[in-house]
Amino acid sequence: MKSMHKLKLMIRLFLSVGILFICVSLQAQISTTYSLRHHAITFKSDRAEIVVDPAIKFKYLSSDSYSGFDNIRGATFTAKIDSNFTAGGALFERQSTLSPFLSEFALQTSSMPGWGRFKRLDSWAENPRTIDIAKAIGFLAWSKNSLKTKIEIGATRFGWNKSPLMLSNEDVPYPSVKFGWFKSDYFADVSISQWVGSKRDVAVGSEYIIRNINKAIISSAGFSNEHFAIALLFGHTLEPSISIVSLAGRFVKNGGFINYETATSSTSTSGPSYQIGAGYNGDKFRTGMNLIRTKEGLYGDGEEMVWSNAGIPLGVITGNNTKMSTVYFTFKNSDSAKWYFKCEVGAFSNAHYNLNDNLNDNFSRFTKGSITRVFSQDWDMGLTLSVEAFKGHDPMLGIGVVHGIVRGFDELLIP
């Protein structure tokens, strides 16, 4: 416990030093720019450039049985200091009415995927359920020649799959320190991360007390170029203990691709878990399919998921014994796209998240899609219409405005 507390304090100290370094770099400031086009605020000096952007999302949600909203607001910043340092960060606050799947997920875990713990805004007796939640991410990175270091409150990704098995950049943010080496097409790194775990406290019955119980040591190495990639991941947590190994790779040719990942752990009891995807990535059109199968004990045995953060398994959020298949496509109308179309159709099976009214059918089927009209590319603002439907539940329609989300997602993983 003390060592994890020290890790958290160390990361805060390094980030504080990074902010101080940025401020010192801006002392010889040349210009400050405010704009409703491009970036909202830009600071420039001889040694540094910092840009700040707002990020806003507001959607009205409606179904036959209830209505609600999804409201995210916040800001992001990115910085380049000298020729070796980069930094970035974001802070968001969100109030949201949950879809049937997220409602059931939040009810069981008291956490939101990619966000973490939340505050309830209503009685939560039944749908609709509404939450209030906040999220902060940030990093400071240094690189020179073939060496690099990164201090981060965020999430690490391993592999090239759309939904990785063991580490995803859509996981709940956590503090980490990473040291890496790269040369030509080869790379290797090692990191120390701190995860938050949930333990059942007998003294308070069925309530869960949140404690910092996991510190993970993770290393990976591999090869990656334009057409072929392969990488190996090793991970180990100290208390409670679990060890994992994962192999990931991809093949790319003429826009077509195949990617894969297979993984196992010291608590896995029924062989390796796997994921495979295939599809096509074009300039305007992208499509593909994914198959996922996680086996018993991959993320931990019993009720406690050891390979997890904030009560949510890292990688596949539904954890052990998950079967999932999805087909997706995205389309934009031109190189200077103003229309974006997205659609995903699939089915998944997990004993803890069966949303199907037919109890004899173990698979929950879903459809998600959106149409977005970008009316300001410089300011990254658009009007969007979306639908999300699970078999056995009323479809949820959404309409609203998104700003700073598309560009921010590419750079800083904004939800």
C-alpha cells in the first residue's frame, strides 16, 4: 500500500514539475492568439507552443419508455517544449442518462467504462438511470535518439485490434511511468502502473470499499512496419498476484488487414483467450469484423477481477467468459468530409450481462449507428443523430451537437 501511494505521489510530482517547466518556457512569450477558428487559445514562445481547446457534447436522448440526455463539457491542451518534450491533458465533466447495457453494467460494477466511479443522480430503482462523473487525463513525455520516457495519467494500449484483450486505451485512466527504446521498426518498453481495486468488506456486509490494491509491472517488445507487426506482452501484479502473457500482430496489404491477439494468465483455467479481426481501411470507407472469446479466469479467478482498474477488467470490459462478434463500417463523403456515417452490429454473450428478454437465448444483440454533419471543420463542430438498440429493449435515439470530440478523440481519447 505504501509503495503504491509513493508511485502516485511521484507521478503527481513529475507532472507538477512538467507544468512548471512549461510555465518557465513561456516566460519569453512572443504571442498569444485567441480564435473561434482553429484552436481557441494558442500560446507561443521561443521554446514552447501550447494550444487549448474546449470540448462540448450535448445530446437529447429519447425512447418509447423514457428520455434523457448526454452532456459532456471540458477542455484539452497539447504542448511542445523545445525539441524533446511533449505534454497534453484534458478535464471533463459528464451528466448522462444510460443506455440499457451501460445501465446494467453500472448497476453491477458502480463504474463506467473509460471513466470510473460515478455519483447517482436519481433513485436508480429502474431505467432510466442517470449519473454524474468527471475524468482527468494527462501526460508528459520526453524522447531523444532511441530513448523515450512517459509519465501519464491515462490508459495504455497493446496490440492493433479494435478492442484489445489485455490493455486498451479506452480503459479507466490510471497513473503510470514508462521507459522505452525504439530503433528503426523495433521497440521495447517497461512500465509501472497503479490500479484501483474493489474488495468486499465483511464488516459492512455486501458493500464494496475502494482500495488501492494493485501495482502492475508491464513490459512489451516487438516489430512493426507498414505491412507487418508482431509484439509480445508480459504483465504481473504484486498484491493480489496475477501474471499474464499476450501475443498480438497484424498483416496489411492494399488496404486490407488482418489482426489478432491471443492471451492467457496464471489464473486462466480453460486455455488461451483470443481475438481476431479483418477488414478494409480506405481513405473514405472503412469496414471490418471482430471475433472475441475470453476464457474462464483470464482476468482473475472467483468474483475478484485482479487484472482490472476501478472494478472493470482491463481490455474486454465484460471480463471472463465473454463471446462477442461485431461488424462495423464508417464512411465519409469526401477528403474534406462534412458527412460521417458510422454503424456497428453485433452480439455478445456473458452470464452477468444478459440483456435479452428470452432467457433461453444467451446472446444479447445490439445495433449502434450515427450520422454527423460537420458544419465547422476548423472548430471541429457538428450536428449528430444517433441510435442505439438492444434486442428486448426500446431503441434509444439521440440528437445534438458535438464539438472538439472528433479531433480530440484522435489525439487524447476524448469519449
